[in-house]
Amino acid sequence: MSFQAYLDNIQAKTGKTPAEFRAMAADKGFADAAGLRPGVKAGQIVQWLKDDFALGHGHAMAIVALLKGKTE
């Protein structure tokens, strides 16, 4: 599955766009315009996404990659 397919599936499941996930991560203090904030671990973000959006591990890691700046 391509990275874009992961993002499309996440949006279909949650109704949230990648930009909305970036904004929510910033609101929670996980990320900023430059990417993940220093000291933030992927596991913290994965747990948030599992708890709040019922995402699986792979889809949550796609959001982590998005927050790190991955585009493809």
C-alpha cells in the first residue's frame, strides 16, 4: 500500500485530512511547523491515534511519518 493510500484510508475512516492531523498534533504539543518536537516519541503519537481515532498501528505510523515531513 502506498503512503498516499494510507492517508486516503485514514481520512475515509476518521473524516480528518492530513492538515487536520498536523494541526491536532500541534495543539497536543507533539509537532510544529518543522516536524516532531524534540523529545516526542512515535509511541506517544501512536497511542493518541489509537485511543482517539481507533487507528491501527500501521495507519498511526503513517501519521507519524506525515508529521516528520514525509510526502510520498
